[in-house]
Amino acid sequence: MQIGQVEIKKRTAGLSDNPVIVDYWRRAKILKKDQVSTWEPGNDETPWCAAFIGAMLADCGIAGSHKALARSYETWGEAVMTGEAAMRWASIPLGAIVVLNRPSAGPTKGHVGFAVGAAEKHVELIGGNQNDSVSRAWFPKTRIVAVRWPKGEPASEYLLWGAAPPKARRTRTG
């Protein structure tokens, strides 16, 4: 989680093919277009939340999905919880990978980030491509399609679903 926190300080918007984002693609080893995506990986015009997650995992010596789609993390690692079952759980591991749907964008589109906060109806994620930057943002729990954890890695701290977040706001996600 410390790695993701450091990345928040990096500004990613406003540059042409920002080298920070290009480096996320490289570190995540997402080097070519997959069969489902309509985007070409490797630049900052392509939604890059999955590249950010893959780069942070790679920095910890863990292989990510190696795919450009956020929803590729839906089957990655080990399931902590999935689908409607997510609403029954009382806690999730700090740093778990949370996969969200994007109802208006179709079944293959989504968003992915690391869990850093939980409230009664929201989850807080550190993620890439949140308002064109790496940031912390709150999302409705109803958008969760999967919560995943690296295979064989122990979880040490858990987030409890609690009171409402200080100010849940909508973010543009990729």
C-alpha cells in the first residue's frame, strides 16, 4: 500500500503521453492490445487503471493480469468476495484489488483499484486514471464485481464497513 500512496503525489494529467503513465504500462508488462480491448496500451489516452495496478504489483514482485482491461482482475489471484456476495461481507483486506463495473459502458468495461477505506455503502480506492491521476476516491459498494488478493500472500489488516465516508464524490474512471 505504501507504493500506491507514493504514486498519489505524482501528477499525471496535462502532459502529452505522460512518461509516468507510459512507465506504468511498461512495468505492468502490458505491451500489446488484447483481444477484447479496443484501446492500444502504452499511452495516456488509453484508460490506464489496470496498468497502474499491474505496475504496483510488479514493484512488489507479484505478476498482475498483463491485460489492459480493468475487468481482467476479476479472475486474477484469489477471490475474497464476488458479486452480490460482496454485500454480505463485514470486511475486506487492506490493499485488496477491487474490481468495479461501469454500468453505462457495457459488461467488459470497469475500473480497478486498491482498497484503502470502507464505509457502509462505499469503498475507497487508490487507483490510476481517477480524474486523470493517481488518487484516492470513494465508489458505491453496489459497483463491486470482485475483490481479489494475490495467491498465496497473507492478508494482515482488514477494513471494516462502517459509517458513511466524509464526502463521497463521483470520479471519472477508465
